[in-house]
Amino acid sequence: MASHADDKELLLLFRQPENREKAYTAIIRKYQEKLYWHIRRMVVDHEDANDVLQNMFIKVWKGLDHFREDSQLYTWLYRIATNECLTFIEQQKKRVSVSISNEEGGLSEKIKADDHFDANKLEWKLQLAIQELPEKQRMVFNLRYYDEMPYEEMSKVLETSEGALKASYHHAVKKIEEFILNR
């Protein structure tokens, strides 16, 4: 992760009206790719991930004035991205008006529909296994496995205790191992 001193400078710039847009653009450039992949792993579809990312950055623009810096900027950004993902997934469930298991089956179908899908490749099995996890475990697994986020940071992003996160991650890993070994 880039140094947090840079974030402090960007936030100072953002608070100066003449540099506001420049600072905001720099924040987007700095975090856009990591946040895109965090979102994409939750919502699966590229177009959906872009939509969620755009909504997230709109919220960031509106909320940056009120950011109190009691957490690091990227923690705050991840929290917004995570909440936007959960909101999006909830809206999808309501729109399709199906049960949770069917909706998650829908995410698995999106993976299988990908042009590059190969059921024999471990990476695809991993993706399918991750989509079988409950939302919270999927979120915890993605943040830890892909983003290598420490539990301490994760507890700020997801507003949950480190112990609960470690337990969620452990359960997620067990379920993924079981899925991969039995398919």
C-alpha cells in the first residue's frame, strides 16, 4: 500500500477549494484498481463492478469533506466499497426476487459463462468455491486472501471484532478446501 503520508497530503489538498478536483482525481488514481478488484470479487460481473465502483466514488466525493481521519483513508474507502457491494447484492436479490441460494447460484453461473472459464483449472474452482460462501465469509476471505488485509484493518472496514473475522476466515477456508477436493 502506498504511504499514508501521501493520503494526508491528498486530504489537505482536497480541503483547498482550488485543488479539490485534482486531489480527488489523485485519490481515484491511487485506489481505483484495488477497489475495482475488491468489488469485482464480490459482484463477479465486470459491468456491475464498474457500476458499484462509480457509485462508491460518488459517495466518496460527497463524503470526503466529512472524513474525520480517525481511520486511514484506504480503510474508509474499503468500507464504502464494501457497503456498496452489499447494497448492490441486496438490490439484485430483490430485483430477481429469489432466495439467497439461488442468487449465489446466479453468481456461479456468471463465472461459468465467462469466455475463459475452464472447470479443470484451480483458479476457476477457487472462484466457484468462493461464490458458494455466505456473503460475510466471502467478503472476509477476499479481503484476507486477495487484498492481504490485516485483521486489524479488516475489523475497521467491516466493523467486526478480529476474533470473529479470524473465525469467519477459518470457516471460509475449510468450506473452500472441501469444495475444491470434492469437485
